[in-house]
Amino acid sequence: MAIDLNALKSTQSWAIPVPDKKEIPVYFKSEYDVYFKPDDAPYLLYNPRQDQFKNVSDEKLLCLTTDRLVVLSTNHKPFACRFEDVVCSRYEELLLAFSITISTETDEVRVEYNSACSDLFDPLLNKLRIRGTTVKDGRLEWQQMSKLAQEDLKFANYARQILRDSGKLIDSQYQAEIIYGHKIMAETSLLILTETELCLVKNERKDWIDEPVYGGIFSFADRKNVIGAEIVSTAEPGLLQMIITLKGNYQWKIAYSVDHRDHLSKLIDLIAAGK
């Protein structure tokens, strides 16, 4: 049965698997043939243009194999990479509007999709995460996160979500939101170091201080892709900034209270020790 793309677009722009290569939309067929042989059988997922991302979204065909990803787009050049070449990835949960950004040293792709179809993207998300080989002590992780749960249960839940698919927990640093006057000086954030990954989660971006926050933004990097980390002073009193540099010259910049300086220095040493 062929895919009815027009019907699909009238149903909240839901993504849909393509069970047969014969059903690949015609405008993707020639590019698909460039990347795959007739006997190849990748996991195919058609993702329509998303209404909530009108200015940046377009139709995409995700083609996933055991070791590589190809993303074909109607308005952008194809993106192709081996999973071992991914430097970092970013996963955003914004109510109904989810997205995945995948970055290599030389290229980047962003895929926006409806949260109702999030399970269809699990095969891709699973490939982007790096699980450890050490047996994890779930009780120990719970004990280390219990203090955070008392301060911010939402971010404690985020931590549990991150650790479920990563390696053994090594260390972490939480930063509560800091507001001065009518300006957000530091976003709520949680940096987690595991035996396999460096993970950063923040609240979704706010347009004004009192705007309700529902979702989060998760960033992940294999520890081997972390070039270095440093603490720098800022012009704002009582604040400092941690800058984490990844391959491809990507940087994570996180604002912290100066009270965290000593622990951040320890965390930087732990990051360097795992390289």
C-alpha cells in the first residue's frame, strides 16, 4: 500500500516508516540510489515538513543502517555520516515539537518532528548514545541524585533519563536559574559526566522570565570527542563560565555561580582523565 503523503500532512505532520523501498517518494529516489545499493535494507522514515518549524523545516527521508545515517531533504543537501564520526548530538523536547541535531566535524543536520511519533525515532537515538561496559549500581546513582531531587525534581528525572542510556555515573554539577533584575544571568542546567559520555541538559529557551517551561534540551558527546574544558571569569559579579570544547570547534558554554568553582575544577580534571 503506497503512502498517502497528502493525508499524512493533514494529521499533525506525523512521521511514518517506509516499509518498502518502492514507496520512497519519487523526489528522494535518485539521491537514495547514490548512497545505497539495491540489496541494502536501511530503516526508512519519512518525516513531513513540520508546521511549528515553518521557517526551517522541510520534508526529510531518514535512512538508518547499523553503522551510518543518511538524511535526504527537499530543501537541503544530503547529510551522510558514520555513527563513529558523530561528534555530538542535541535532542530537544518542546511540548509537541521535538528535534534532533547531529554534528560531525564538518557537517550538521537538524530533524524536527512531532512528539506523537517519538518512538519512531528511537532507533536513531539509540545509535547516538554510548552505553558503558561497567555494570552500573542503580542504587548508588539514586543516592548521588537524591540531593538533586530535593532541589529540582524535574532535573533529577532528567538525570535518571540520561543515565538509563549512558555509562556509569562519574560526577555531575547542577546550576539553578539565576535572575538579576529582569535578566536571566544563568540558565538552569545539569552537566553529567559518565564513563562514556559528557551530557548537558538545560531548560527550553524562554522568551521572557516568567514564561512557563515544559521541555528540555539535551546535548551528548562521546568523551573521546572532548578536547578540553576551562573556567573563565565573566563581567558579571558572582558568576563564572565553563567552556567545553569539542572536536569540530563546537563549544558548550555554561554559566555558574562562583560557589561552584572548586567542584567545577574537580570535574574538569575528571573529564581530562578520561580522554
